[in-house]
Amino acid sequence: MSIRVLVVDDSGFFRRRIRAMVESHPKLHVCGEATNGKEAITLTERLCPDVITMDIEMPELDGISAVREIMRRRPTPVLMFSSLTYEGAKSTLEALEAGASDFIPKRFADVSGDSEQIERQLCDRLVELGGGARGGGRRRGEAAAAAVTRTAQDKTKSPEPGALRSSKPVTRQRGEQEVAQPPVPSRDKDPGAVADRKSSRRRRSEVRAPRLADLEAIVIGCSTGGPVALQQVLTALPANFPVPILAVQHMPASFTPAFAERLNELCRVTVREAQEGDVLRRGEVLLAPGGKHIGVRGRSGALTVYTHEGSSEHYYKPSVDIAFAEIARLAPGGVLGIVLTGMGSDGAKGAKVLKDQGSWVWSQDEATSVIYGMPAAVAKAGLSDQVLPLDQIGIELSRLR
């Protein structure tokens, strides 16, 4: 059965072009079109699409406000179209925090022409987010909505550990009305998801854990769903967290400066975009710049980062595989690699290098992943020392001794 797509854009031209690209794929079908955020909310409830494409700037109700309301009424995966500007990046990050699953650059030349690359990129993401079958997209939307709920209070510098997490539903303010949100995705009702969580709990008590004294660096890799997931992990850490962190998120070059600024506003640890020659330091998170690969050079105890173009073998820039592999060889046995939600399998090859060099690997579980691609590739290859739900990863890092 086809994946049902709702197209939301105030431009009739863009709606026609997006429809044409979407319906060129045998697994996708456009079930409706909306010209603004209000129509998008109404049609989401009426048509029950598996996935939505959403513009940001629209009359009557903008895309960000529409995403918030859709996540409240009927959580559905949303793919945002975003301009490649600093302001566009800030708006897109706000949309992701509101519950959108992913974004795609909105270039007039690509959409108006016959760009095979943008068509393939759009359709591949819609198929992944839509779940491949009716209902799959809804579960992914619920996972995204739940992740947003768990980070909803991170609007200023985070409170001390322990105040950040609660077993109670989080209440968020929407105008004059308070709306209680569930703390976990409803797809946990699925037997497979429940079994996955039970397996995660067993593994936490069975496997070896790295000692802080052994760790020279932590490297975190993520893609689709990663901005909110990374935010949740990093906001759980204290300001004096004793291990340097390198974060690798698949993201365009124009987005990473705004993303680093946003994380720095929310986290107790310092977060900034990595620059050529930066030293990995305690209490600091370096975010790999978009559009380039990030590498590590130097020697044990004095590691620095550098950027390079790499080969065409690695589609994503920055590549998690490259970051894992380079640091693994420079600090054998001294790295913890963490693979969060994301499409594809980037990170799996690098995770094997980490393991071969005596280091550790954790991965996010399926139940809390927006897209269980990257962490699945690591777990299925038997490379994960721990498979953890998202809300436990930051807590487990804080517990390392």
C-alpha cells in the first residue's frame, strides 16, 4: 500500500512540483494539499497522512506553529523545507524542536528544474519517515513528538541533573491552555518495542562500562531526528563533564553554526562549532561543521580536529564513519562512540574500527529512534556494548566513574 503524503506550501508552483516529484516514486502517493498551517492541521486530522512536507513561512499560520499543533492532535512525521540561510537554519531548528522529524533544503533551482538529486533525496526521506506501510509513519511521528516532550523544558540553561528527568508527563504551555504530553512514544505498546527496552535493561547490567580514567573522548553520531536527540543527551551533562565530546550531525554547512549556538544556550557544557586546529577539551563539545568531514590528529592526550573533503565513498558530510575511525586509531581503547537516530548505516564501519581498537560503542534503541537506521546497523552487527533508550544515554554518561 502506498505511503500517503500531505503537501503543505502556500506556493501553487511548489505544490505542483513537489507533487510531481513525490508521485514519481512507486511507493508514494499525494493524498492532499494545503496552502497554509491551518489547512494542514485540518487535513492531517481528516486525511490521516503517513508523512507531511511542510513549508515554514506561510500566511494565516506558519509551519512551525502547525507542527506544534499537529504533534498535539495527531503526531505525524513532518519533513520541513528550509532555506539555506542563517535565519532559515534557526527557523528549521525551531521546527525540529516543535516536533518535525527532518528537513530538506528548499532551493528554487532544484525544485523548479529536473534535479534528480533533490527528487531522490526527497522521496527517500519520505519513504523512511512514512514507515514503508500505513501506520509506520504515525509511530515515527509519535517518537518525534515524545522526544520533543522530553526536551520541552530546555528553553534556558538546563537545571542540575536529577531535575531534568521525570516519570510524570511533561506539561507545556500553549497560550492560555496547558496540555499534558506523554513521556514516551505510544509505539512502546508494540511487543517488539517492549522487548527491545527489556533487552536494553538487561544489557546495562551485563556489559562492561568504560571508566572515566580510560576515556580520552566521546564521539556522538546522528542524522534524522538527531538535533533533538543530541540536545537531550547533552543537556543531561554537568558543566564540568570530564571527557571531551565531538558531535557529528548530518547537516548543511549553513546550519551548524546556528545549531551549535542553540545547543550552547541550552547546555551546561560549552558547545561550539569546531574550527581547524581546535583541541579536544574537558567540559566542551565540538560540533562538526556541515559540508565537510571532520578528522582527528595529534597524539594521545593532545588530540586536535581538522576538516577535509574526503572521498566520494562517503555520501554524508560530515561522516560518522570517518570520525570514529580516525580517533579510534589515535586513542586505542580510549573512545566511547555513540550512535543515535538516523537514516542509513553511517557509523557502522567506524564502530567496528572502534571495537577492533578496544574502545566502546553505545547505540540508541528502536523504540525511541525517529529513524532506526544508523543505530540498527551498529546493533545488528553486534557492535553495541549497550543499546539504550534516548532518555537514558545522558544519564548513563553522567554515571560513569
